[in-house]
Amino acid sequence: MNVRQLLAVKVILATGTMTRAAETLKVSQPAISQMVANLEREIGFMLFERKGTQLTPTAEAIEFAKEAEQAILSLDRMTDVASGIREKRRGALSLAVHARLAGGFLTEAIERFRMLSPGVAIRLTALSSEEVPLSFLRNQIDLWVLEGAVEHALIDGGHHDCEGVCVMTPDDPLAQQAAIMPEMLRGRPLLVAIGSPLAARLESLCRGRCPTAGAVVEAESYASVCALASTGLGIGFTDGVTARRLAALGLVARPFRPALACRIEFLHRNDRPLSEAARGFLQLLRPDGLAGDAATWPTGRPVESGGRRDELHN
């Protein structure tokens, strides 16, 4: 039994003759007769009584046709579902992100993805560094976006290396500088994200070149660092994408010298293929997808499912 046989029964009931049904389905009359005959042999009862060219449906045919109609509609729905998944108009995408990247780094990509794939549901889970290893065992997560080098047997992917920046209010004296150096931080409160590699690198630099830097204020995320910096509380340190995304806070961003490297990992499980939605979202994490400039995002490409973990540089 196949869908063409069911469709033939439906059209014959609607048109009343094999000839008109064949014309509707754009097949020959012998072909549609053969489809019906084969179906009758398979199901074990007659569907039509034949009197010349006239066909009269049996009671069994009418009952059978009701279910055939539902089967055809179900197949049509499945075709629409498949098309929606392929074109990323429906489905689900589950993202896990370091808590300090939530609220800033991914916002642009999520907004773009929602515009391109409005029917795809998105779930964003913020993870602490301690929660990351166990999260790799969760089958519900499609992609991980994490800061810093991450190694795990179940994980493949790639990364972008970008540069951390300093953020401050426009009236801050350091806003007049082209770049910020450790010696300039003397006595200034520093705003950093808890547990971030940027904070660790900054501490190392200041220890050697500016031991009298001010008190450190730790926030849960880079977005919170920017919010605190906008109040004039101190000099914030964040990734360049978050700084640009939160420009509406009225902050000025300046590079730090020596440069503060910031690595963002885009990871997925290597024991299952990526969904179409996940592939589409990865494309938006490319430099052109995030509309990043060359100083923030190097040219690169996401690594395909099952590919080796590598830099995303061309």
C-alpha cells in the first residue's frame, strides 16, 4: 500500500470514473486501474463495483476512504514539517552558555536567528564553570558557547580569538586615551566578570606593572560589568562583542595594552549530527554574522559536525 494508491481511491470517489481520475492525476487510465486492482488484492476486498465505465464505491470503500483521507493529510503535514525543519521555520534549538557571556555576547546572534527562523523555539541555559563538564552529558543541548579553552572527549567544534576591551563613561579621563595600559589603572576600581580568563590575565599584568591598581569589583557577567561601568563605578573589562552590543549604555570602549586575549568556543557533541537549526545558528556566529569588525572578529568559519576541534581561522 502506498500513498499514490490511496490518492487514486480519493480522486475516483470524487470524479466518479477511472478516466476522469486518470486525467486529474495526470496518469494513464490503465495505470490508475492497475493501482486500484493491486490495492484491492492487498487489502482483501473490493472497493468499486464496475458497470461499464461507471464505478460504484462499495460500503467498504467509503469506510476505507475516510481513513485514507486522514493518511494523506498526515503525509501532507509531515511534508510541511520536513520543509519547515529544512528551511529552519520550525524546530527547537537549545544553547548552553557561560553565565558571564549571557546577556551580551549571544544577543546579536539570537536576534538575527529569530528574524531568519521565527518558528524555531530557543532555550538558553546559563552555566557556571563548575556546571560545564556535566552539561556535556546532557543530550538536550545542541550547542555550547563558552569562554576559554575547553577539552572533552564528547565535544568537537572550534573557536574565535578576539580582544578584550576596557569600557568607561565618556567623561572618564581614560576615555581620552587611544589605548589603556596597566600603569594608567593606578588607584582605579576594576570591574571584571567572576572567574573570567580576562580577569586572570588582567591580574597578572597589573601585579607586575601596576600593583597599586584599585579594588576589584566582580560581577556575574560581562553585561553586568558594562552596566556597572556605565554608572562611573570603575573601569570595566569585557569582550568586544558585548561592549559593542551594549553601546546604548553610553560607554566608551578602548583596547588594552598588552592585549587581553579572549577566546570564545563554539562546541557541539561529536557523537550525533548537528540539527539544521544548530547549523544555521553556527553560521550567525561567524564574524560576518555578528557584524563584527576585523579588530574584534578574525575571518573564520564554523567547524562542521564531526570535524576536528580547530581554530575557526581560514
